[in-house]
Amino acid sequence: MLNEINAIFQILLLLLFGFPMIYLCVLSFSALAMKRRYRPPKAVHTRSFALLIPAHNEEKVISSLMEDLKKLDYPSDHYEVFVVADNCSDKTARIVKDYGNVVFQRFDPQNRGKGFALKWGMKQILSNDKKYDAVIILDADVHVYPNLIQVMNAHLEHGANVVQGYVSLKPEPDEWSSEATRFGRTLNNYVRALGRKYLRFPTSLKGIGMCFSKEVLKNNPWKAYSLTEDLEYGLQLLLKDIDIIFAPENIGYAVSPHDPKNAESQRERWELGRYPLIHRYTGTLLRAYFKKRSWKYLDALIDLMTPPLVNFMGYIGILLTMNIALYSFGFSSSGYMAIAWFVLILLGFLHVQTGLIVAQDRSLYRVFAYVPRYALWKIKIYLRVLFKGREKKWVRTVRD
């Protein structure tokens, strides 16, 4: 009897874990196909853009971005830079003004965070006498390439209303936490997004390098204030049938904190900030799927619920070990289940290997040596949250 109960329970777990893992492999192979056929679009018309940058005490890094924005390969009279100096107590506003850019100074200690700053900044821009065709959102610590606006303009010309550009992470060969983060972001932000593009599914918003047409922002005011405000706003747009188009061209790069301690709040926000959204949007996405019969809603739900790959593989590894132990204690069904869990681990490696081929970055292979240390670091973060509670308010990542 116990053997049969164990078999049923294991089959349910296999379905729960197996389908997302198989889907990750599908996305990897789809990305490989898209990589071979993709041709960057070109634009004939020159649209006007507002570049919006929320900033909170960014005097250490804001100058680098201001320098990059001076070098954009786009007519200077067709874009303008706006920085929201959000509850700043340093020289951020003064530095931006010295570069001749517009500063919106906002002081509201009760409503702190990127979501509130974005809503306020967008309101200022949309009410401006000068009319812009679209708004591009950047983070203060990002570095952008000269092609930034050209890429967005081309995708808008080809029918997109919302564009998510690809922003890579700067390689840091001697920094294990930075390289492990780069590995994960390459798979998630580039490979899987490219696979979704091949399958004609929208991507999710990543917070940096987002571009919105004026019409989208006017008709859909920013109402996302969670720890993962970009992901939440993307879901709100999806449910209104506004697709987010992925632009695979690399438009810039970000720099991960070198000190793992400085990256902990960022990692906690990225991973644990999803849970409230899972609770809030799972039923809504399922209802949208059954009502509209569009697979893009199931794709968004799978993306929302699938844990980071290291976590995912860790869970499967634990279940594999448990089944081996149960088999040794006489649960015959666990022998077959152990084989099934091992196959899922192999599929995980297939997803990674195919993704690395798509990324064409051999330096990422060295990350395999960092995985054990990275996994322990993440366990430490989860244990801290378990005993001390999760941060419910936005906390700025400490700059190195």
C-alpha cells in the first residue's frame, strides 16, 4: 500500500517538475533556431525619445551613464534625458544638471522605491509640452552602447509597442558571485527570451532597457509598486493583450556588486519578490488562458512559477537522493522514480548546454566550478529570510 501511495505521489511531483524542465529545453532549442534566422530590423523614420532614469543616491555611478548617453548614435535633437532624483541626499541631481540634462527632484519618504519614481517621472514627461513618441527606461548604474535608441526605434517601426532590450552583465572572471549571476541572467534574459521570440510569445520586462510607446503609457499608467515592479507591470500589460517584444541586440551592460554581501538584497528581491506575484496572478493568468485560448498566458505563468535554475536542479537532486534512499528501504517503485529524476537532471544540463551554445560565450563554462559555492550562498540567503523575515519594502542595492 505504501509503495502505491509513494508511486502516485512521485508521479505528481514528476509532472510538477518535469513539464517546466522540458519546456526550458524547448526554449533553448527554439533560441538556437532563432539565433540562426534572426535579422535585426531597420528603421526609416526617426522618432523622438525620452530617456527616463530613476536614481536614488547614485553619485558614484551616474556620471558614467551620462557620458554614455552623450555618445548615442542618434540625432541629439530627437532624444532628451530625464533623471528622477528620488529622495536623494547626495550630489546626484547636481551631477545630472552639470551634464545639461533634466532633473525631476522627488521627495516622498512614505512612497519610496523604483515603481513610485517611475510613475512620477512618466507623469512629468507625458505632461511635457514637447511630445515624445516613446520612453526608454534605464537604471543609473547601467552602461549603454551607442546603438541603444537605434535598436528601439527599429523595433517600434516594425510594429512593437513595448520593447525589452538585452542588457548583459559585465564579465568578472575572478568574482564567483558576479559570474554565477551573469550565467543565470544570460540563460534567463537572453536565451529563454530568444526562444520565446521564435515561438511568437512575448517576453517579460527586466527593469533595464525597457521601451514603451507614448500610447501604451498614456492608456496604461504605471501601477506596479512591488519588489519586482517591472515584472508586475509586464504582467499587467500582458493581461491587456499588449505584447512585450524582445530585442536581442545587446544595448548595454550592467555591473554586479563584487562583494556578495552587497548582492544579497538584490538577489532576495529578484527571487522572493516573485512569490506575491505568483499568489496574485496565477488565477488571473489561468482564467485568461481558458477565456482567450492563447498559450502566451500559460507561458507567462510557467515563467513566473519556475524557480532559478540552481534552485530547480537542487530540488530535483534532493528528490533523486530521496528515491534512491527509499529504494534501498524496499520501496520498489522508487527505483523507477530515481531513473526519472535522473533524466530530469540530464534535461537540465541539456538546457544549459544548448543555452551556452546560443550565448556563444565560452567564459561562462568556468561558472560550473562556482556552482557549489553559489548554491551555499543562496541557501544562506533563504535561511536568513526564514528566520528574520523577508524585506517587504524596496532596498537599494549597495554600490561597491
